[in-house]
Amino acid sequence: MGRIAALLSRTGGDVSRTLQRMMEASDGLRGDAYGVATHAGAYISYTTPPWGRLPAEALLGHVSTKISCLDPPQPVHQHGYAVTFEGRIWDAPGKPEFLEAMDTLGPSPAEGVGGLISSVNGAFAVAALEKDKLTLGRDPVGATPLYVGESPSLVGAASSIKMLWAAGLEATNLPPGHMAELTRGGISFTLVRKINRPNTRVTSMEEAVDQIEGLLRGSVEARSRGLHRAALGFSGGIDSSLLAYFLDRAGVEVELICVGVEGSEFEAAETAADHLDLPLSIEAYTEQDVEGALDRVLWSIEEPDPMKTAVATPLLWTASKAVDLGVRVLFSGNGSDELYGGYMRHLQEYLERGDAVTGSLLRDVRASHAVNYERDQKVCADSGIELRLPYADLPLIEYGLSIHPDLLFPRDPGTPRKRALRALAGRLGFPEEMVGRRKRAIQYSTGVSKALTKIAKRDGQRLPEYLSTRFDHIKRERLEGV
């Protein structure tokens, strides 16, 4: 786990000091190793970041945080180019993931990055530096962030938007499943692989549950490989309860974490944890804690969006608690609602338009990287935690999108959604009070959205204006310091 930064001068100038500013803007990230490379070789330090020590017109930098004993310092050098690989490969049993990635990349970065995207099931971003060209790639689901930007004098890429801001570049999202080529002439994108809409399968609920159980179990097991202990953001809802069940069955020592503002609903989490017989940490926060976390949250998510702020705040608390517990990997149920029809708007469309809702599910799954995954990954990375998302597994997604909507949605608007997941929970022996519990969005169930509105009102503003003003101040203050 770590952060990528890459720069190429369009005028032949030295980019080392600008790269240093980029890496210093990655606020709060302390690495186990720091690396910088030209196309000809890499320099690694385990103490002092070497960003300004290697003058060159094209550089690739990385901060490495060691989660697994097999995580190497980066960048590495092979076949005449430098490369960083940020993320995980889930379908490489018996072989270190990083070596699998390097073997797939091979001697040609352009062919290798395309091969990674087209053939590998993983959550990753990759950057390869040749003498006068950067080749980038991102997994088809978009579970790992990567951004690009350009100016008259520079082209660059980074794991966060703030790093590009520090180089004077406005950020553009590298779309999932795409490659990007950065040269002195600019940036070009190539689509390699995208999530497509499969043919809808008309099956029985039993058959659908069989498939979901096998795929979800496999997704959790792949993300648990070599992992002894992990944390799970836990609400007691169907998504996180299924993950807790499969993590426990995979032999992982699971620390369930439930957070919220004082007065929040913790009973569901307590009931579910008791049934699963797993330890639960409950943390209650005050309105003052919400305000105290706000600057850190806004700087991590890199935009003043009210919804994203309200979701990211409890995630920050969860990640911080995981750190306190000595855990470096956090699991989340994010991605389930988009795939299995968890939102009320999905149900309303199904009741009004029937099978046409499958188009909305596909669009929501494709948009999850920008709406959810990037936000959550950046919050966790800034906390020194690696986030893993079993519901964002490509085979699970491809099957989930093929499920007939009759198996996802009830005919009665008052009945809980995500029927197929609830049927799986029932098969696994979950009690009815868990299987039938209605979903509440995290920003509401934790009380954060209400607290944010009160904080803004106290300042005499509506929440969007309050967050925008505060974010502009933070951005100006932080970037002036690098």
C-alpha cells in the first residue's frame, strides 16, 4: 500500500523539486520505504525521502507502507523501465502478488499494462516510466484511485488529487479499465476493459443464492490470503454481517467496529455481533468530534461534497479505531447496494418500469469508483490503513449484474430490498431480525449528517456553502505549506 507520483517535463527541465512538493502534499502518509526512479534505475530510502536528490526531466516516486511481509519497496526497475504497482491481485494464489504483476508487465510497458487490465482480477493502479513516456493503468472496477493532469510545462499522475494540485496541475480521473499514455505531447487514453451488461439470467432464488455464496466466499477468501487479523466496518446490516461471517470462516481474527454520534443506533450491531459470536468495538462521538474531524476529512476526500463528507467521517473514525487496535487492513461492505439494488430509487424504478432497472444498476456499478471507492480509499490511505472491498470483486459483479431483478426487489415497497442477499443470510442461519432488518444509509444511521447540518447552521450557513468555504481555506492553507 502507498502512493504513486509521476512527472514528465514538457520542456526538458528538472522535475525533482516538483515531485518533492507532490509527495509532501500527501499529508499524513508516513512510509516504511520511499522510492524515486528514472527509467534507468531506482533509488530507495528507508529513512529520509529522496525526492529532491535525483535531478531528471522524468521521475516516478512512491511511498510504500508494508501491510504484507511480501510487499516490496518501490519503484522497481525491470527491462529498462521503472514501475510502481499499487494494489492487489486476487487471483494469484501461491505466488507473491507483486511478482505476478511484474511478470504480467513483462518487457513492454504498453503491452504489459494492457495485459494486467484485460486478464487480472485485482484492485490496482500501475505506472511505468520509460525514458520519455509514462504508461498508466487502472483496474476495470476502479477500486484503486489514480489521477492525471497537465500544464504547459508538465504532465503528471498521482494517487491523489492534492498531489497534482501541489504540482500546479488540475486533476482528471483515469477511468477504470483504461490505460493512459503521458508524453511531452500530452495525455491520451485507451479503453482496455469495462464492466459490461450481461444477459439477464432467469433462475430460481436457490440457484442465484448458490452462485452468490460461492463468489462472495471466494472474494473474501482471496482478500484474506495470508491475513491473520483484520477489522470490519460493521453496522449489523446484511452487507457487513455476511462479510463478518465469511471472514470468520476464512480463519481471520475479525475486529468488528461500529461508530456513530452519541444517541445513534448501536443495537443492530450488538445483536448481529452476538449472533456471529465476534468481538465488537462501539465508539460514540460528539458533535464536537464531527467538527474536529472535518478538516482532515475534507482534505482526504479532496472536495466539499456534503454526502461524501457525511459518509467519510464515520469511515475515518473506523479507520482510526482499527489503528488503535493494531490492525492494518480494514474490510468494508461498500459496493453491495449498487450491485444488489439497495437504494430506494432502485426499488421505485423497478415497481414503475420493471426490468429497465438493470440499466440503472449497471450505471451505478460503473460509477462506484467516483461516488464511493476513491473517497473511501483515500480516507483509509491517509490513516495508514489498507481498505479491501469484497463486493467490488469483478466475477461477483459480473454475476450480480446478470441476476433477474425479480430476485432483488420485493413487490411491496415496505419490504426490505436486496432479496437475494437476504436469502443467502437466511440459508446461513441468520435470525429473522437480521435478515429482515431495513437498511439505513451510514450518514443517517451514524448521526453525522444531522451533526454537520447543525454545525453549518450554527455558523449561519447552509451545509454546502459552509463546507465549500471551509474546504477552500484548507486547500489554500495546505498547499501554501508545500
